[in-house]
Amino acid sequence: MKEKLTTDAYVQHHLQFLQLDLHTMKLGDGGGFWTLNLDSMFMAILLGAIFLILFRCVATRLSVDKPSGLQNFVEFIIEFIDNLSREAFKAESKLIAPLALTIFVWVFLMNLIDLLPVDLLPRLAQLMGLPYFRAVGTADPNITFGLSLTIFGLLIFYNFKGKGFKGLGKEILTKPFGPWLFPINIIFRVLEDIVKPFSLSLRLFGNLFAGELIFIIIALLPWWIQFILGVPWTIFHVLIILIQAFIFMMLSVVYLSMAYEKH
């Protein structure tokens, strides 16, 4: 692939999603709002299914006497996330810990795809007759905004659940400047709540898009320079994909805790 394309064409090819235009129901370069990025959607669903199946298999094969290494690893993740969610969200909730676990593992798996060789999946896709295949779901703003909008919906739900209609209305109208400046209070509250899903999605998208682009640029270099630059960048990027999954999870829990608690 790389030898048949110019540098610009190579980069553009690897940054192009496999899109479905819902107006014409044909693969193409886009149809505006009514366009699906099939590759990132497929990878997100596939990795989500792998996560569910893997954890389900471990749960149905628990062993107290001789736990497997995989069981110990899964139990460690669950206990770690459960403790963090309890510290960040003080109220009792059956949703927060499973939600935090799902966010962390799912986002981490989507980030992890960025460590695969940049030509691997696009070449496999071409063998199947697909012109493009961009596999890193979190480098697609549609995926990251979809995740953050779910948190935004839960944020609204927990505002009403924790404070009630009357308490929430009082908080919106009177905080932080008192009841006489309620128009300013409303503006500040609307801006504060709208910024949260944007910050969640853009932070994750920006970091993974930048990492993906750097891998593509490294792949354009001679093989010996690829090794010199690729190995340290890969090691560093492992930290990035782990930290970004952790940040997305923790901010989600903190936002929901702030929405539930009375200020």
C-alpha cells in the first residue's frame, strides 16, 4: 500500500473512515450528518462484545481454590474500579461501579487498537474489497461524543434523582451569585453542564487522534528509523491509552457525583 501512494495520499488514506451514506445506502466519502463510520462502529461493537464475553466467561468459571491468572487479573480490575468509584461517588448506587468498569475497559480496548501496525487492518480490509478501514474507535469524534452524551444524560438523571425538581431548580436559580442574579446563574449552569460532555469527548479524541497520526508518520520513515522512533513512542503511548481510559472513567464518576450531591 505504502509504496503505491504518495506521502500525502498515504496519510489521507489511513485517516479516512469507511463511510456509509444513509441517503444513498452506498459506501462513499460522506453524506453530511446522515453518514455512518462503519469501521469505528464495528470495532467499538466488537471490542465491547469481547469485553462482555470475556468477563462473563470468567464470572461463570470462578474458582476459590485454584483461581486462574485471568481470574485474578479480572478480579483485580473489578476491585480497583469498585474502590475508586466508591471513593468518588459517596451515595449508594448499583449503577456507578459497573458503569465505571464498562467505561474503563471499553475505552482502554478501543485505545489499545492504536498499538497495532498501521498497515495491518487496512491491508486486511483491502483483501476483503474495502477501500478504507480506520480501526481506532476513540480517534473518531462520533464515538467519543456518543460516550460523553451518555454521561450527559446520566448527569441530568442524577441531578433530578439526588436533588429533586425543587432542589435542582433552587440550585440553578441561586448558585453561585444568589437569587437576585438568577439569569446569570442560569447561564453559568447551562455552560457548565454543556462543557462537561465536550471536555470528555474532545480530550479522549484529541489524544488518540494525535497518537494515531504520529504512528502513521513514523510508518512513512525508513525501517531503521521506524524502529528507533517507534519503540519508545509505543512504550509512551501505552501510558497514554491507559491514562486516557482512566481519566474518562474518573471524570464521568466525578461529574455524576457532583450532579447527585447537594451543594
